[in-house]
Amino acid sequence: MTIPHATVEQAWTTFHTPLLQFVRRRVADEASAEDIVQDVFLKVHTHIDTLSDTSKLQSWLYQLTRNAVIDYYRRTRDIVTISEEIPAFVQEDENDAVARLTPGVKAMVAVLPDIYREALRLTEYEGLTQKEMAERLGISLSGAKSRVQRARQLLRQMLLDCCHFELDRRNAIISYQPRCACCTTNDCAPGCDCH
């Protein structure tokens, strides 16, 4: 089945802004974020015929976008030049620590109760505001805020149970030491204390 060209235009109209918000939450540089989204839609345009089911368009777009963000960090990490004088202590880049934590966080999100997992998926992964989430789920704004806050608290506790974090003065992660296999693999280890 060939997906019509109109679907690519509809995807752009519908998903450009949410995908850009999604990327901007993960990439500080605005121009790079826009480039990533442009690259995603270029891939969509050239590979839309590989998507046989249009109902999976949204999840496909977010998967392409997540991969593009990962590729961006891989490229920027590889471009870093090393000076002739190597400092005695090299602080780990916040983005490296976060990138290494991502598989473990995904596994932790997967074991959250359904309503909290859905709240994080919609706000953190799809970039919806809490008001938009409330409208989509047909719940009150205070109910949506409560779900997101509770989901974040649960996830935070799982992370704190699983890892020791070193933070900078802005409370950004600069390094972490895993206490279990959760933060170093894609799945929580059997018997892990994180959930």
C-alpha cells in the first residue's frame, strides 16, 4: 500500500510543532533542534512508503525523532577536539550521563502504573502541555497535573533507589554511579529495587 503524498503534508502540519517542542526539551541549541526536525521530515518524505499502516504514523515520527536526537548527541560528542593539555579531571558531559541513563529510564517508565506511564508519555515524549493532556484524556487540568507530578515523583524515587547522582550547581546531572543493572541496560534486572 502506498501512502499518499498528502499524508506527508498532513504529518508536517500536525506534528511539526509538537516534534519541535519534543526536540527542544532535549537539545539546548534552537538551530540544531530545528535542523533535527527538518531531517526527520526529510526521512519521512523519502521513506513514507515503508510505513504500511497510517495509524502508526505518530509513533513512527516520534521514534524517528528520538533516533535523530541520539544521532545528534553521538555526532557532537565525536566532534569534540582534545587540546594538547589534558586536564587532570575531566567532568563528564551532562548529555552523556543523560544519554546513558535513557534506556534505564525507559525501562522504569514501562513499569509505572498505566495512568502515570501515559501521563509521562504524553507530556515528556510527545511534548503535550498538561492542559493538552487533560483535554486528550478527558480529565480536569488539576487531575492531569496531579498525574504528571505523581509520575515524576515515582520515576524520581526509582532513579534515586537505583543510582547515586552527582549534580552541578544548577542541579543538572553531571555523573552517576549505578547501584543496580537498571541504569546500564535496557531492562530492569530481576529483583531490582527500583520498583
